[in-house]
Amino acid sequence: MSDRKPYPSDLSDERWELIRPVIISWKGRHPSVSGHQGHYDMREIVNAILYQARTGCQWRYLPHDLPPHSAVCDPLGDRIGGAREHSR
């Protein structure tokens, strides 16, 4: 986990271990269109999504100690953590 103070919406270590294999597998099957690997931890990406879902804040108002909204989602809503879903 990061050095920041956790939010109540953050995943516990136990819950992260439950979903980690699924997230890592998904990320492996959905590489970034640009080939960029990203520099944000996937757990922090998930924590940002959970924070937004819990608080209802606008994506641009995510706290500064979470990954920026541009790393979490895009206006089309088809990118998570820098990977874009291909629809072909």
C-alpha cells in the first residue's frame, strides 16, 4: 500500500488479494493503445474508483494523493488504468 493515509473507501489488504489476480489478468489482456505501461499502481487506480463511487465527487475532484482522473478514466469511460478496450 502507498505511504498516504488511507481513505475509508480503500481496499483492505485482504480484499485487494481477492481481486488482484482478476485485475492483473484484465490488465494483461488490455494493453494500452500507445504501449504505455502506466506508472500508477493498479491498487491505487481501484482505490480512486472506489473513492469516487463512495463520495460521488466529480472525477476531476479526486484528492491529489490518488492517481489523477486522467489515469483512472477518460470522458468516454472506456479506459481504466491506462488500458483501452478494443471494440473490434
